[in-house]
Amino acid sequence: MNGFGITLDENYASDEFRDSFEWFYDTLDALCEHKTEQELEAVEDIFRRSVEFEYLFWDMAYKRQLSYF
């Protein structure tokens, strides 16, 4: 349980969490609507790296590591 009285799985399964991602993806789509192909490739690279860092964060937590370095 976290400091807010709900568990992580309750948080990630919540309607509020789902709604926040719907907002995020809708906003990202709107911001990218008029971007060039080169700009879209840069945004895709940034997004992919952020997912990789998210994975590494949770992998470290699962393995109870303080750092990969």
C-alpha cells in the first residue's frame, strides 16, 4: 500500500489512471498532428526511450536494486 491508502495495482487499474492516459494520448496526437516526418521520428524516439526507462525503473524495483550503474 502506498501513502495514499491504495495499492499500486488498485491505482493502475483505476478509472482515473485510465482517463489520464486517454488524455495523454489525445494531447500527444493533437500536438503531433502537423509535425514533419522527421519531427515525428524524434517524438517516437523520445517515447521509446521513456518506455525503456520505465521498464528499467520497475525492473530495478523488482530486483531491489538501487542502480544499474
